[in-house]
Amino acid sequence: MCASFLDGFLKGAAIDLGTVSTLIAIKGKGIVLREPSAVAISNMSRNEIIAIGNAAPKLLGRTPGGITIVHPLKDGVIADMSLATVMLTSFMQRALGKRPSILGLNTVICVPGCITNVERNAIEEAARCAGARNVFILEESLAAAIGAELDIYSGVGSMVVDIGGGTTDAAVICYSGIASAQSVRIGGTHINEAIINYIRSQFGLIIGDKTAENLKLMTGLNCFGDTRMIRIKGRRMDTGLPDTVEIKASDVSRAIEPTADLIVRAIKDTLASTPPELAGDVMDTGITLTGGGALLGGLCERVAQETGIKTHIADGCGDCVIIGALKMLENLSAFEPIDQNRSTDGSGRAFGAI
């Protein structure tokens, strides 16, 4: 069923349901919510929910033993259906100020290209439980291209790479469709994990995700040969006691590089599977990086060096996906909402070209 007359009376919400954070935009209002995709639960009270969103990470690493911080999404998809539904419902209520009307919502949700049918269905179900009437699926790479203001309607190929917290989506787009794509479950959280593992193995110090994130932002891939010393705090593996060590900035770059190389490989694989004519277009139009991971120091330069193609970071790169999804709310006739009484097409791809 295509967008109907009834759609004009429904509220519209765009959702970027991410591994690290969730963004919600409302038609006519823009982005109204930006919160961590996190839930704090009590282990002492039958998994009672203590906090959702902004309040949850503040407890990370500073909580008593009876409280656990849970991230309902992993690598861009739902890992805990019940908590994801509760979290998304809470976010939708905050975004709308109240529960949706009985008519419900037209909801555009962005998903990575690598999700399975089961994962797709879980996301759709969570959205419906949160108040969505019609669920429209949009691949993150296409949403990112729209948000980055690439000319996706023309016959000239353009390339976008969206680097999120849990996934990286690279795509060559032409005539508002995806001509070639690679989606890998590698993103900013995996870079943090690489830093944590490196510090543990090389220095015997256990650090938290927040410390790893700060180290990533301070250095990136730019610090090979940089002897600048960085002092970090953590807990010794051997004694379990708090300690402080000094590491070189180059150590962090060394820890990051293997994961960053996987991102670059996905980009190169996408180019390798692109039709020759479109590959020639990309040589002229360049590669656009979006997502929070695009800000990793030195990554843009590495992509340009490895591919031989001019590469740039989109303005407002972290919001490109949600902005693209919001724009699609104005053009719902291009989509086919997923009827909860029938199965998807089984392709694992976004429905319809724009």
C-alpha cells in the first residue's frame, strides 16, 4: 500500500536508531532528541529500569554492583528486543511530548545495509510498539547521501561512506538507487575496543570506554612518530589497584590502525564492484564521509591516499543520516510501508528508490 490520504493526518517521525546514540526528528520541527542508546537496570530488583538515555551513561563505571548499563543495540541492530522497545518508547514520548495519537505515526527508520530479515523485523516491531503506524525502512547510506546534499537523482554516480558507532556503510548511488555497496559491522565502538585491548595487553592497564573515546579524539591516525606523552588512569590487571601510566600518542594510532584499515577496505571493495562508468564518475565527484566516525583524525586523508580519489567530510557529518530521513518524510509516496501482516521482499535492502 502506498502512502494514502490518511498519511496527511499522521504525525511524522524520523529515527536514527544507532549503537551509540539515537536521534529523532519530527516533521516541521527538526531534530528534537539526541540521547545515548543506553539503559541502566538494577540487578537487585528484577531488572528494574533505573535510567534511559542521557542519565544512563553517567552511571557508567561509577555504579554499585547491583546496577548494569545495557546497550540494547549492537553493531547497528537490536540485541535486546525488550529493552530496545522500552528505550525507543521512552524516546518517542520525550520527542512528541506525549504518546502518539490513536492514528499513530508515519515513521522512517534508518538501518545499516548488512542487517538480516530477522534484525529488520525486530526494528520494525520495536517501532510499532513505540507508536508507529506505518514503518518505512531507509538504508543509512542513502539517508546519509540525502542529508549530505549529494545529487542522488542524477545519472552521475556519487559515493558516500557513513561511519557510525557500530557499522560502516559505503555506497555508490546513481538515479536515486544504490548501484554498489558494502556494509560491515565495524565502527567507532570497535575502535574504542581496539584501544582498550591494546592498553591492556601492552601496559597491563584496564581503562573504560570513556577514556578510550577521549584517546581516540585526541590522536586518531595522525600520530605515528608522535612521541608526545599522554597520561591515562585505570586499574592494574595484576593488582586490581588504581594506577596511572604514560603512553605515547603514537601508541594510540598504532592501536587504531587495524580497525581503520577494515573501514578503508570496505570502501575499496565497494569501488571494486562498481560498474566502470560509475567508477569514473566517482573519480570526478569524489567520496563523501558522513557519520561521527568521519571525524577520526587522519581517516579522510587515509581514504584519499588509498583510493586515489578526492575525499571530504560532509558538513554536519554526524547528523546527515537523520537529516536525510527527515527529508524523506516529505516524500513518503516513494516508499512502500511494510505491512505487518506480510513478509518483506527478503532482499535485506531498503524498499524502493526515492
